[in-house]
Amino acid sequence: MTYDLIVVGGGPAGLAAACSAWEKGLKHILIVERDKELGGILNQCIHNGFGLHRFKEELTGPEYAGRFIKMLNDTGVEVMLDTMVLEINAQHQVHVISAAKGYEVLEAKSIILAMGCRERTRGAIGIPGDRPAGVFTAGSAQRYLNMEGYMVGKRVVILGSGDIGLIMARRMTLEGAKVLACVELMPYSGGLMRNIVQCLEDWGIPLYLSHTITDIVATNGRVSHVTVHKLDDKRQPIPGTNLEFDCDTVLLSVGLIPENELTRAAGIAMDPRTNGAIVYENMETSVPGIFACGNVVHVHDLVDYVSAESERAGAAAAAYVLNGVQQGNAITIVNGADVGYTVPQKIRVDNVPKAADIFFRVRRVFKDSVIEIKDGDRLVISYKREHMAPGEMEHIILPRKLLDTVTGNEITVSAREA
Amino acid sequence: MYDVCIIGCGVIGAATAFELSKYQADVLVLEKENDVAMGASRANSAIIHAGYDPKPGTLMARLNVEGNAMAEQLCKDLSVPFSRIGSLVLAFTEEEEATVKMLYERGVQNGVPGLKIINADEIHEMEPEVSKDVRSALYAPSAGIITPWDYTLAFAETAVRNGVKVTLNARVTNIEKLPEGGYRLTTPQGVFEAKYVINAAGVHSGEIHEMVAEKTFTVCPNRGEYYVMDKSECFRAHHVLFQCPNKDGKGVLVTPTMDHNLLVGPNAEGVEDGDRVNNTAAGMAFVREKAYKTMQTINYRNAIRNFAGIRANTDKDEFQIGIAAENFIDLAGIKSPGLSSAPAIALEAVKLLSQCGFNPEKKANPITTREKKRFRFMNDEERREAIKENPAYGRVICRCETVTEGEILDAIHSPIPPCSVDGIKRRAGTGMGRCQGGFCGPRVVDILARELHLDPMTITQDGAGSQLLLAETKQEVSAK
Amino acid sequence: MKELVCIVCPKGCRLHVDEENDYAVTGNSCPRGAVYGHNEIKNPTRVLTSTVRLEGGLYPRCPVKTDKAVPKKLLMDIMQELNHVSLHAPVEAGQVVLANICGTDANVVVTKNL
């Protein structure tokens, strides 16, 4: 049998994509999930704050996933759990293995990639020192704590002020650990202000901006001490600024990387800025009929946005299967001043219904600024913003009727102070 | 009383144990750590050198070339990842070109096969990413890359299957000569007696030597630091790319590994503590700076791990191999090219035992092969078969390296059972990849605890004391 | 007068709250900021999320939360109470684990089917 759609990954992106494709009329849909349950990383994110946009209420991670799993249960979407995808290819074949069914090659009319992302590790940032037990990514520690019921440490220093690190500062504190410091390389936090207040300030945990860990010392195989230094403008440690912490644990919250090994191996064109696939306005990749959505495309701040993007991908996969291949010339979106990346990277104007959604991140903190879309030197449209920061994904809606005025084959998105 | 006690289960001790296990002899290996291959054998450049580097006429020269020649068949028989990809020693200056010529001459004298000096065009044909500044290179087709901890494990496991006893957590603290001949060795695991003792204690071989003999050499522990790069960087090198050796060693190299990563390093720095393998900001910066000369394109954002290893360098420009005292053999001060020489050093040990008067009969049919399932290197058909045979091969635990539960179970139930997450890593390959065990770590802990009937809180990352989990949550339970 | 940063949206307005004057808020750019500033100084509350023991489930812990915000100063007391709880699978999201926790009028409820 050939599936209408195979969704790789049963986290928030995969769930929303499958539900949406079903709603749009696809009947033979399969989700392949490597874990023993659906929901992905949300299962370990037991804190609240999810769903304010999507459901207009504050849910915990498992509750947010639960809403979508309930929706999925009302459809005829098939699910394979405990199953690993080893390979996908441009012919829409999906190689999977599982203990239950062995090695199988599945065929599909369309595929949605929803593999999510992974955490950057100590090795990726090259922290000097001993390499003992006690250095964990925040997400691994979160899994041990919230799902397995173990504390990875009692005296903790956190490197990186991304949201997972902040959330873990509070969780470890609530469970009786002493969190000594949160140390951030950049001069600003990568996390939400709300998490700085509720996860650090509520508990009197100091946040050291423009600081980093410069040494990790072990005693008898476990972390026993770390040294932290303030950094100069070139991010080099300033001698004499060292702070010394006796601790047993270092948690790392130093960024997420889209998990695209399957994507690369399938020969899908990648964007080095996002570490994700290059996608069109409907989340289709460079290989026709293969779509991508969620954190595998670009790392999102809020799961609500993942769901919205994935629903668009699901609908587009349904349209691809039911109506055939999307055609049309594509406009490339060029990153102008202070714009780090955009998603989508390309827009096929003929396929844009009323407007195209464009997501992007700025490279620095802005107050009272404008986002400009230009066709060559001509200003197509501008959008005002009171506040922008690299940690906050920006979203603009570009009307079709303005896209129709574009004469060149590219438009530029840039940001500047007003 | 054992016939032979080998102190140290690095690659030298393990290769010697394997060689002796082919004879009718009671052999004991004492290892101070909680696993084998815990010193220099697991943290090095993972190269089987061709043998043009050591001075002609030295033991190092002969044993390197012999060990290199033995590696291929041994790795085939013992299922150790090995590939004879060849090496280049790159010359960037006139002076270095002279060094390359000198190495060529040495290599020819040492009996290294197939050596050739090649020009810049030929180099770039073979290695397009190498710096445009390169002038010429020594090409040694017999150099290879290997998984060094698995080489050690293969020797040790096969020796155990042949009846050798390996005792872990057994640091030798005292050696006493027995009046009736033989030695008594004291360890935290008890006291052991053996007629013959072989000192393969690596960076501690000086201390062991001095327990029975006058000091004749000094171990000078020397640390080398490395970068391991993601598989996406592996394409940059197809051969082992050396720079010209200098007084500090063979210099910074760039090489692919058997796991398709790119390895960059090492520096060379004398250190006090031969057991401390920390990385330093200065050492890592040095490696990046020196490697830049070989190749400007390496993207360090794609680094997945740093590590450091300790070389058992000595004040002598030679391996310290010989009879140190009555019935006591030193395989000491085994620095580079020790890994390459290991199987040849083992044969040397058998010869020295014979000189001491120990000439056991060969066993009729000793085990000399090892099978190992590696799902990631199987083709589709082999994978289908493996899962059919045992469904555990269908459950991927380490998703970066595609290591299955079946391979983890094989490791746990192997002849030298591991007790740590890194013990599983060395045997099965879990956690070696880009997420560095972030995903599979908790699952490996779970499987280890389940299979060994242990509390997860006792499972270590690596050596003794390196527990991962420090407490259970929700401690004060009362019925409700 | 107390000063705090508003967390209602990413703008991060610096709020001034006058305790002498019925917790009047200045510095806010929207009405939601005024409400936040008022409550945050007068009676700061938080939703607590944590876990409790679970027997016979897919995992040995089950996530829970308070079904409404509780006074910040009681968070550690509630954590203590959770240590005494052990549930048996199956459990369903929304199931009450502890009612009227620490006299707060909030219930601790399960947040995942397990």
C-alpha cells in the first residue's frame, strides 16, 4: 500500500501536521515515532506556559501534547511507535525499523519531516577542563528529573540562559537543589523575560551576562568546581574577573540544532543559516512532495507557532496529493541588514492564497524600529516594531497583492531603527 | 599461583594476554580501573603508523613495522574497525622538505613498504582541502586508522574466552618477591601470586618497575588534546595528514576516523599527573592554530567533543622492553608508536618469557576470532536478518550512531562486562555521535540497571566515582 | 514605591508600584501591565508544576500542576506535600491528586494520561 502521507516524528509538529492533513481530506496517513509514546519533547516539559496563542489558556507541555493526541485519536491516522526512520529518499520511500516489525520500506505520495531538534553539547562549544560525570545538557537533566524521577545534582551551575536552562533552574530548586548561578555568554538573555523573573529572580539565582565557564574541575570522577570569567567585547575572558563555584553539576542550555540528518541524506537543499531545509511558502522542500515543519526547519520560541506552521505543512501536503504538483516561479527572500534568516526562504507567488507568512530573527536588540521589505530599491511595505530581539521570532504577513507587484526574482527583508 | 601476571590492561597488556592465551598457561591481568583500555589506549590519534618515524635500528622502528603488518589480519579476525587509508607527511617549507626526505630514507631503512615522495599537485589530487602552501609530502600507503579501544577490547575479550582472568579495580600497590620464586602482588581486590610478572602499566610503568628493580628510566607523562568533529566534516581528509615531526612529537594531524568523524590534534605538553586528562583553553587554541597550517577550511562550529590523552613518554628515546628483574619483564614506557606496535610487542613478551625459562605448550585450538554485530555498518539485507534473529536489533537506542538495543545487550553480556555508560560507549558506540549521549544516555543507564539488576544511582558515567544520578525525587513517601 | 519589569509581553516595561496608594501602577504601556504590577506586589502567585510518584506506569513519575495560581510563598510547602503522594496507573489528565492544597483553594491535578 502507498500512504498518502508519512509524517516523520510524533511530537508537536508531526501531530499538528497529521491532524491538518486529515482534515484536508487525506485518508491514509502514518506517523512514525521513535519513542514509546506521542508528544515528543513536550512530555518532559511539565511546566506551564504553552498554548496561550493556540488555545487561549496556559497549559503544561503534556497537556498541550494531550490536546493534539486527543484530536489525532478522532482521526484515522495510523501511528507506529518505537520505530526509527533510517532513511528517506526523493522517491518518497521511508526505510523504518522496529523491534515489533523488523525492517520495512514504506511508500508514500508525500512526506512531512517533523523530527524536531537536539541540544548543543559541551563539545560544540569547547569548554576546557576535566570531562567528568555531572555535565549534562539541560534537556537530558529534565528528562531524568521529570520522567525518570532522578536528580542529576545538588549544587548546580547553569551555562546559557535559554528557556530550557531557566526552567531547569526553577525545577532543580523546587526539588531541593541549590542553583548557584546562571551564566550567559551574550550581553542579553536568550530566554523569555517571564522565565528570567519566575525561574531566576523568584529564587534569588544570579544571572551573569557576558560571562562563561572557563574551567571544570573533577574530583573522583564527578564535577567538583567550576570557574567563571567575565568576557570582553571580543568574548575573551578578562583576567582577574574569575568567580569560583563549588558544585557537582553543570547544566548546559547553549542552543538547539535542527535534526536534519535524514533531510541531508535525502539530498534536500539546506539553509546553513537555519540548519534546516530551504522551504517554500507552503513548507515544501526542494524535493517535490516532501515538506518540513516545526523545529526541524528552524528553532521556534513557542510551540504554538510550531503547531501553526505544521498545520500549514499538513494542508499543503494534502493539496499536493489531492491537486498535484505546485508550480510557479519562486521569489527568493534575501536577508538584509540585521536579519539572521527567514522562513520560508522562497515564495511561489502563484501559490500564495491571500498572504504569505514570513518568520525571521533579527541579529541584535532593537527598540522602536521598522522592518522593511524591498524589491530592489523600491520599498514594498514596512512594519513598525516597538521591540525586537534575537531571542524572539518575528512574524510578518505579506499580502498577495503586494507580492504581485514584485518585478525582480528576489525581495529583501531588513531591520533598522526608526 | 598464576604462571603469568600482566599489570595493566591497555592495548599492550591486552595484546600480550591475547598472545599468551594461545598457550597452556594460567594468566592473570590486573587493571587498576573499572574497565580495560582506560589510559592512553582509549585517548590517542587512533593511527596505525607506517613506521618511517622511529630511528632505524631501534626496537620502536622494528616493532612498529611488524605491528603494522600484523594489524590487518588481526583486525579482520577480531572484527576491529581498521582501514589502511595511508598517510601523508606534509612539507610547507624547504626545511620541512628536507625532513620529508630524511623520513623517506628512514622509512626505507625500517622496511616500510610503498613509500613515495609526492608533489603539491599529487597531494591536491588526493586531498583537495589541504592548504595551497603545501610543497611536497611523504606518502605512506601502509598507514591505517583504527578504533583503538576496540583493538584493546578485542585482544582482552578473546584472551578471556581463552581462559585468561582479567581483574578490574585492582591497582597494584606492592610487589613482593617470594623466596621460593615468583612474586606476590597486592591490590584492593586481594593478593595474587604469579611465577612471572609483565609490567604493562603505561604511564605508571615506572612506579611498577621500581617496586622490583633499580630505577632505569623516568616516565614523563605528556598530554595531547584533540577535537572530534561531526561526520559532516569527515570529507575534508581521506588520509592521515601529518605535519613534519618536531621535538614535541609528530605534530598536529588531521584524519578521518573509523566512525567517519574528523579528528584534529594533538598538542604535546608535559604534565605532572599522568591520570588527569583535562582539556585546556591554551591547548585547544594551539591545536586549532597548528591545524590551520594543514587545512584552513575546518569548521570548528561542527566540533562534537574535545578530549585529551596521556602519552607514557620517558626520558629515553626508546621503548623500555626487557627483563627488569628475575622473571619480571618490562613492557614499559610504551609511547607512540605503541598502539601500532602492540601485537609485535606481545610477541616480544613471549620471547622474553622464554628467555626467563617459561616455555609453555601451545593450545591445540585457541580462539583467535571474535564476531561483533555493528548495525550501523550492515546493509539492508543484513539488518533485516539481524532483527529477524533478535528483535532487540530493531530498537535504535543511540540515534546519532544508529546503535541498537541488541548491540548494547551484546556489550553488557560480553566477556569483560562493562559497568558504566562509557563502557557501553566503547563497546557498542552509543553516545559517540553529535548529541554526545544527550538522548541515549538515560536509556543506556536504564538498560544497564535493568540487565545488571542495579539501582540506576549506582551506574557511573565512566570510572569509579563518576555516578550520574545523585538523588531520587519525592523521597518521603507515606501510603495514601 | 517598588520597581519591577513587566513580563506580560516581550517589551519589558519598567513598572513602578505604589504600595501606599493601593498598589497603583505607573510605567505600563497597556492595561495588562497594570494588572500584573498590582498583583505581583500585592499578592504574587504562581502555578506550581511538579511530579508525583507513579506505580505501574510507563514512567515512575507523573506530572502534576496546581489548577490555579497559588501564593508564591507556599510553593515549597506544596512541594513537601507532593512528596507524600504515590499514584497508581492508569491516571488521567485532570484527575485531582490533592484537593484544596495547603488551604489555597487550588487542587493539584494530573497533567498527563499515563
